[in-house]
Amino acid sequence: MKNVLVYLGMLLQLVSVFPLIPGVFALIHGEFGYAFYTVSLLYIFLGVILEKYFGKGGYEDLSFSDALKLTALSFIIIPVIGAIPYHIMTNMSITDAMFESISGFTTTGLTVINDPSTLPKSLLLWRSMTQWMGGIGIVIVFLGIIREVSTSTLNIFSAQNIEKKLGYDILSLSRRIFHLYILLTTFGVVLFFLSSRNIFLAVNYALTSISTGGFQPVKSFPTDPPMLLSAIVMMLAGSISFLLLEDVFRGKIRKAITSPQIIWMSVFLSTLAAYTFLKTKNIILSTFQIVSALTTTGYQTANFSAIPEVVFFVFIIAMIIGGNTNSTAGGIKTERAGLVFSCIRWSVKRASLPRRAIIPVRFGRRIVEDEELKLALIFITTYLAFGTLASFVISLDNVPFRHALFQSFSAIGTVGLSSESIAGYGLLSKLTLMVLMLFGRLEIFPLLVLMVKD
């Protein structure tokens, strides 16, 4: 654990730069920005203490277990300190400030703020930045604290679910992903500015769309076609594997679009969108809102308490599936969902053949090893169990079960769609949703590893 705290200290010092941006923005616009400088100083102070105190004898490479602990701790400590501006700059309680901060850094987007446009602009910018930072967390960790290719780099990549790509230097790959993230964010700013003619809105929407976060600087998402189309493009970009996007930028377009992840995502998206349209005849609900749910972004135009019951559960299914592995999206991921259907097809095929026949499970052209399949099914089972159990806990707070179920899977999927206002929820419900958001962003197991003694 000592080694983990050293790396955490280095990470906190890196993150301390980011609060200075809304701090300067507040100064320019005549707002009180001292809350952001306080956050920056606390990150530096705690970071230096951790690195100096626990790193006296030097530090070693992180084991895989340590990498999981570092990932879990960073997504707890950073949001806790990052909640300070919400509490200082508004009348928000400490619980609500923590809720908003965790929702931001986990790229969830659930909010206790009924009308964000009433907040200071510098706080809105910080709110959007937390999602951008959370979305690219792996690269920030990697570039900030790992200075050479080592066991630590491999383990942090694994802990953050970024697969190791054969033939590439890990350090080079991380930088390419980071540069791609910056490029897509810049593209988003331009796209949203052309659609809205408002640079502040454009920056905020670019930050929260590429990170599939979903925080908004206004009460509800604009319904004019240019903004809806811009958001769909950016939400899809954020939910596609960075490794596939890199292939596109390297000219390997055919390889990317024929990837099993893209094929399965297209199947899920078109099926859910078509069914929703047939049931509602609402084009915005069946396109923009389905994309928002499946990509786990959470931009919202619909009143989910007023839609047909069956469509209500269609959106829960979309939130559970989520986007690609190695993207900023949440959910169980299209790869795992696709594996379930591959297993069903394998079972049907296996039943029609002799018992001695050896038929492997395939995902696209790749043969799936038994260990990978077992881990995927364990994760899906654990994920569904946590989401369902949390629904029962939230319903104890006098929340109707259908809303408790919707909010639970929105939280653990890091989606952010809401079937009713969370502002009036009790402490039990808010704490449950906060835990779910952390579980969802970390894909459950890093937090469990943190809770278990070596």
C-alpha cells in the first residue's frame, strides 16, 4: 500500500494544474475563484506529503493489485477534494457537493442541480472539466506518473481496461490516445460553436460529449437539429474504442468498421432505435435519446416518467449495454454484450452436433478463451446484481421501484439519464447512487480489491 500512496501523491500533483483553469476564468469574469485555488493547493499539499513521506526509500513498480488500488483511490480522493467549489460557491450541502463531484469525475452526469444555468460560469466550466478529466483518466495517470515503459505501465493499462496493443510501444500508444482525445475535443468545440454560435456552450458540450459525461450548462439539451446532430456525432465518437478511432486516423477504416465491437454496437443501436420509434413515433426520442443512453452520455430531452412503460425499460436495456471497451463510455460494454449472444449461438450450434465435436466460441474472427469468457460472465452477473440490489435499497427511501431501477442502472452505467429529480432524494439514496457511480466507472473490481486485505 505504501507504494500505491507514492504514486497517488504524484498523480495529485499532476491534477493540481486543472483547477487553475476555472480559477483564472473566474478572475476574468469577476467571480470568486478562490475555491479553485484552494482545490489546487490541497492537491499539491497532499500529493507532496504522500510522495515525500511514503517515497523516502524510493518506489517500485506497481503490481496489478496495486494498480487496481491506485485507480480506485484516485477516483475517490480526487472527487472528494474537487467537491469544495460546489460547497463554497453555492448553498449546496456537503453531501450534494460530493454527489455532484463524484458524478463528474466518474463521467456519470446525474445531478442534484435542477437548473445548472443558475450556477457561476466558472463552476459550470469546472463541472464540465471534471468529466473530461474522468474520461481520459488512464492517460492522465500514465503520462503523469509513469516515466518509462515498465511493469507499472502494463498494469495500469490493465487496471483501466485499456488493452495492450501488440506491435506498439505502450508509452507511444498512450500519447497517441491522449493526442486523439485532444483532437476530438477541439473538433467538438468547433462543431458545437457552429451549431450554437456560443463559445461557452461549445466548450462545455465538447468536454462533456467526448467524455460521454452528459453534464449540461443549461437545464435541458437544445432541440434544434444542428445541436442534436452535433451531439450525436460527438457521443458516438466518445463511445467508440480509442484503438479503433486510431485505426481510422491511420487510414485503416475498413478494419475499424468491420470490428465486432462496431458491428454489435450498430445492431444494438438500430434495434433499440427502431423499436422505440415504432412505439412512440418520436424521432428525437428514438435517435438522439437512444444514442445518449447507449453511449452512456446522458444528455436528456425526454421526460422519462411520461413515456410508455415498455420504452422506459428499453432505455434501461440501452444503459446496461453501453459503449465500446477502451472508450470513455460505461455499461457492461458492447463486447461483453456481444459475447453473451455469441454464447447463445454457440449453445444452439453445439446442441445440434455430436458430443465429441469441438466448437470454439468466436467473437468476430477471434476465438474466445474460456478464461476470458468466464471473466466476462462473472462481470455481467456482478454488474446486474449490484444494480438490482441498489434498486431495492433506494426504494426504501420511498422512491417508486421503476424509478429506483432506472436511477440505479443510470448510475452504475455512468449514464446520467434521470427518470425524476434526484435533488429531493434522501441521504440513503444519494449515498447508494454515489457508490454505484464509483463501481460503474471503475468496473466494480478495483473497489472490491481496495476493500480486501492482501
